[in-house]
Amino acid sequence: MDGSITITEGKITVINPPPGGRYPTIEPLHNLTVLVNGEPVTKAVIVAAEDDIRIETHSQEPYLEMSVEISDDRLSAFMVVNRCFGREFRVRDCPSCLQARVGTVTAAEIPPRKISPREVMQLLKERGIASVSEQAVSRICEYNIEGEQKVLIARGRPATPSQNAVIEYTFLEKTAAGSPPENPFQKPQDLSVEVGQVLAVKTEAVEGAGGVDLFGEPIEPEPPQDVQILAGDGVRLLKNNTVAVASHAGRPVLDGRRQKVLKVIPVYTVPGDVDVNLGNISFKGDIVVWGDVLEGFSLKAGRDIIVHGNVIQAVLYAGGNMNLFKNVISSELNAGGAAIVLNRLLPHLKKVFSLIYGLLQAVQVLKKHHSFKLNDLQRGEGRLFQLLIDTKFKMLPKLIEEIFEIINSSKVSLSAEHMRDLEYLQKLTGINPSRINNGQEVLNILKTVEGILQKMQEDNNFTEPSHITAGYVQNSVINATGDITITGRGVIISKLSAGGNININKINAVVRGGRLSAAGVTNVKELGSNADVICIVEINEGSVLKAQVVHPAVTVKSSSGKYQFNRLSRSVKAYIKPDGKLEIEKLNAD
Amino acid sequence: MLEIETSKGESVICLKLSGELEISTVEQLRMCVERLCLCVERLPDGLTEVHLDFFGIEFVDSTGIGTLINVMKDLREQDIKVMVTRIPKEIYEVFDLLSIPELMGEDSFECLS
């Protein structure tokens, strides 16, 4: 039989075991100290009835902590109070056992001291916080529960935000109200305005009201942003420039890519055909033809051209969009004005710039070379420039020649400023380089080219792309700075060039021969034919060809090579990979 | 100053050039090649190649290089193969800066290593 240990109301009784039995042990837990014969113990120890065993209980002091938290916008202050109650313990009773683990139970809880309103106010004052809520102070002082208490104690006054000026274009609401037309370029017939009609109303900006933060510092609202109605041709501003009205009848437009200028475009309407009775038309606004444009006639519009009938053996130029509802046969369409030429010239000019830069560098290197004599350059450096242009830079005169070929073949004329600047390039063709006196002359040409490039890119940035939509196209040439969309049966043996996308993907739409080139996506339902008609799609970096069906003999061309289909294919996608190589994805259809 | 020494083999004529090929000396080279062309008409059909030995050339200028290109073109027009041989490295560097070997054919230029 073993010995035992019993604890009752803090009194410890140990009974020794009879011979052969085990002695009891005692082990202290928390909040107390066990002393055996005057020595404190920390783990289980064997005790006997003869030992002097005492237990001393500990106690915990109450704890109180106060702090102030300020929000990032300096408009809200919170008082955070952490309360922890103090505690007194007594020894827990332990029935007779061999191994006694001595613990405690809480005998009494002692709350922390009360917080006085003065104390709270003092803390806030130290932080410089004004406008304190008295109600919140009372809540803090009356509260006495253990744990964290977070109370909004003070609040600043936020600023009232300013209201920006707003322009409401009343004619835009007119189009937005109806369901969108199936053809995105089709304009509703009633989109025209009469003289005096209000086109835009400006709501003036309203300044916001100031506020005050927790510390009494003023908060200024963001100043409101003002906008101006930019009035172009056909628009007059009234009421201190807050109302825009039409000064002549026409079609209202918001012109420009970044800054929108409000204009009213005059509209020239032809109720029937453009034929011998009417002759060619050149008009600075829109041209609307309700009949056909017949053989040999041309339309030149500063803005949009809309033809409700057919275009047959005619030439059309539009500074804006072109919407041709029926067929285009043996005709030439150009949408985008001078931007078409600029788009073709830009890559050439960039190469010319880079070559002239290289030319100047090569001259510098040669002049410094110790085996190269400069005796023959005393009367001018022309010989050296001529030699370099005849040898290493022989591409330069060729590119310049191509630039002028593009300009001369284009029926849209460039600005006089562009033409004057481009003429300088002739100094680098033929035997003209031999007449160059020094590098400064060539540097001036380089700067001129840089200026032309800058101006052309700015012009392109500020000009919105012009789109062409036609029902059906046959044996024609189409150039657009924006998208070309064919809404009907498709395209037969025609040349299409788009600065945006080419869409020929309506049900049963086909492309039977010709050449397609788009800076964006060329989206075609069916490409090529069973007959051996030449059909070429040009792909550049960033452009993609997507075709549902491609017939054999269709060719995809890129600067890195070409691919000719040799069997019927479906779900075709062609593009330039990041390494510059042409990639063709397709499924065989036969 | 430019010195030109001519030596004739069975099918090859070699013009050994030394000095400077530049504005004041190019006429010498041109005359020499013109004489050569006149001779060619009297020589048997066996002559098919002219070597321009550049080993002794120390300097060139743009007129000199322009003349060299013209001389090579003239000879080729008469179906005579032209080789510019033993070009000093420094002179070849100048040719290379002007892309002359690329333009006239890399095989026609032999640089001294």
C-alpha cells in the first residue's frame, strides 16, 4: 500500500506508506510557491509526513493603459483603453492521492482604478486635439469591463469637395437614346442641326467648402477643374461661353482625338445620281448621294461621304469616314485625307533618318582614321559624302526616291510645309551630295527629317482614323486610315489597305483574289477560291489574319518571309511571333 | 606619291602599288590601267586577271577610293577579273567602313592578317 497527500483549505496532510509502499509527491502549478523544508520546489518532489511543507499564493495587480489613435486623414481620434483586472488566489483543494499537483483558484477580482474625465481631457490636450465629444468621455470613464475599449473621442470637419465644370453635348444624347444601329458608321438621318440650335451647355465649376482637422488646422478642398467648350467652324458661343449654338445648318461633330472641338459640318446633298448633269463634286463638308456615283466621276469631301446607291468606276476621297451602302465596282476609295500618305511615308522617313544619322557618324569615323587622308576635302566634304552615299549608304537615295514616288502617285496632296521640308532630301540624291560643303549641311537635313517625323506623328495623333464601310467590292482599290468593313457578299479581286482592321466576316462573305493589308486584325470568313486567283494577305508586326476558311494558293506575306497554302484549311490564324518570324496556325479541312 | 610596278605572268598582270592613293596620284593609276587595257587588246586571250597589290599603300583618300572602284568596274566590263591583294589592315579598315568589299565582292579583297 502507498502513502498519500491531501490538501484541504490550504492545509497539507501527508501519510507515509507502510514498508514496501511508495511515498507521495507534490508538484506546484501556477500562481503559487511550494516550500519543502524551507526550499522552494519547481517540479514534482517526494515528501514525507516529517517534512515541513508550506504553500504561498501569489496575487496579480490590476492594469490600465490609455492611448490615442489618429486616422490618416487627421479627421478622427479614437481613445483606446486596455483594462486588465487584478486577482487574488487561494490553494485549490486536493483529495487524498499519491501525486498531488497543487493549483489555485481565483479568490477575488480587483478592477483597475476608474478613469477621470480630467485625465482623458489632459491626454487629448497633450496631443493637441480640440473638439472633443463629452458623451464619449463619459462612456470611457463609466466603462469598467476587462479588455480593449475603442471610442471615437473627437472628430474634425471634412471639406466639401468641389464640383468640376461639365459640358453636356445635347446632340450626342439624341444618338445615345436609340438602339445602336447595326452598322456602326451609319448615321441616323435626323442627325443634323438648324441655325441657332443648342449644341452644348456648360455647367460651371463649384468651389468646395473648407474643413478643419482634429488639430484645428484648415482643410482646403481640391480646386475644381474647369473645361471650355472649344468652338470650331459653324459653332458660336453665348452666355459667357457656357452655351454653344449652331451658326449654320449641318452635322454636329466633336472633332479631334484628345481635345474635342465642336463643329458643325456643312452637308452637300445630291438627291439623285452623280452623273453628267452634275459633274465632279468637291466639298469641304459631308457629301450625301442618294443615287449612284457613275462612271468617270469623282467626289472629294473634307469630311464624310455617304452614298446610298452604287459606286461604279469612280474615285472618292474623304477626309472623314465613307459609308457606301451598295456595290463598289472598279473604283478607288480613299478615306483619311493626307493621313493615308503620311501613314505610308512614316516608315520610309524613319529609315531615312536612321541612315542619315549613320552617314554622319561614318564621316566622323573616317575623318579620324589615321590611314585616311583629308587633302581632297579642303574645298568641301562633298566627295566623301558622295562616296559614302554611293557605297555604304546606297539605300538612302533609293528610299528618298520611293518617298517622292509615294507622294507623286498619291492624289491627296500634302501640306506645303511638309512638301518644302521633304524637298531638302533631294540634296542626298544623284550627284547632289558632291556639292555638300560640310557635315553641318547634312546635320540640318537630319534635323529637318526629325522635325517632319515629329509633325507627322503629331498630325496622326490628333487625327481620328477614317473608316470605310461598303456593301460589296469588286476590282477596286480601297485605302483607309481606320477600319474597312464589308457588310455584304465580300470582295472580288481588289486591293484593300487599312490603318485599323479589315472586317469581311458577315455570313457568306468571301474574298476571291486581291491583296489585303491591315495594321490591326484582318478578319475574313472565306479567303481565296478554287480557281487559281492570286490572293495575298500582308502581315506586319502587330497585325493578325483570322480566317474561317482558306483555299489553296492563298499567300500570307511578311517582312520575314511568306507562306502559301497548299490545301484547304480552316480556323486559320497568322501573325508575327516575338522573334519576328511568321507563324501560321490552321486545321486541315480536307 | 605613288609608285606602280607592273609585272606580267601567263594569265595575270600584277600592279604593285606603293605610297599614297589620293587626289594627286589617282591619275597615275588611271593612266596605268588605261595603258593596260590597250595592251590587253594586243595580248593573247590568256590574260584574264589583274592583281592590284596594295602592300605598299600607306594612305588613301575619298578620291583614291572612288578611283579604285571605277578602275575595278572598268576592268570587269572587259571581262577581266580584278583582285585587290595584300591590303594592309589599316587600309582594309577604311574599305570596310565604306562597305567596299561588300559592294564589290568580298572575294576580290584580300587583307593582310
